[in-house]
Amino acid sequence: MFPKLETKRLVLREILPSDAEDIYSIFSNEEVTKYYGLNTFKKIEQAEKLIEAFTNNFQTEKGMRWGIEKKGFPGLIGTIGFNSWSKAHRRAEVGYEIYPDFWRNGYASEAVAKIVEYGFQEMGLTRIGAIVFVENDGSSQLLMKQGFEKEGILRKYMYQNNEAFDVIMLSKCNRQNNGDE
């Protein structure tokens, strides 16, 4: 069963086929996809396929993606989740995006804090990584405020619109879950 999480202002819930319009609205916005490593959507079918991929990744335990809703306001304002989830190595990478109308309100920080807590406490992760385009200062700063540390630069690591970009690797480790059980 997909876990539903709540914060003071947000509900993090499973992304369903009925969310295709919201997902399309988010991922068809060039401001959202600018640093995402995914070309901007042109058709609703792309959103439907992405939702299928999110579902498949959860079912195969390769990832987990929540839809972000403001409490009391139905409809997604973004998504957040874990990619490259490895249960054997107790690690995953966090990724997120928020529709621009909701930027600079602390929603991404609130959602990141909640899933990092969930990852360490409920999933037993020891390490949560993040890959951020070098140019995306806002995301790097958000993660560092959440206790992530820069590890280095991965050169020409991500493609966006057929152009290779350098990214920063950041991570946060759970000091209490070191495998000494």
C-alpha cells in the first residue's frame, strides 16, 4: 500500500491516473523542466506514461513518487519522491518539482523534510542523495538548508533538450542507521 504523508500544510499522496491533467500542467511548463533532465511535455499522453512509470517504480521497489497537494485544495502542485532506490544498499535519491505559482512558499522544503524523515525512519535508508543542475542554485540551497552536503560535480551527467549538463551531487546520511543491527 502506498504511504500517505502529511505535513502542517501539505498532503503527500499516491499519484493516480486521474492526476494526468495536473501532471501535464506541471511538466508542460518550461520553468519546471528547465533543470529536470526531462524534456517539456507536449502531449497529455506523456503525463499518463510518467504516472505509469511512477506506479511501476513503486511496485518494483525502484522508486516512490508522491503527489504534493495543499491541504484543503484538491489538485497537485508538484511531485516529490525517491529515485534509484536500492533496498540492499539502503539508499535513494530525492527529486521534486513544484509548479511556479507555488514557488518560494516553503512547500518544497516542507515536503523534502517529510520524505527524508520517512526515508530514514520508515524505509531504513542510510543515505539520501540528490542530483542538482549546477545552475539550479535554489534547489542546492534548499537541500543544504535541510542538512544535505555537497559531494562533488558530475560532469556532463544529465541531458536537457539534447544538451549535456554538469550536476552537483549532494547527500544526507542517517547516522543512526549504519547497519549495525
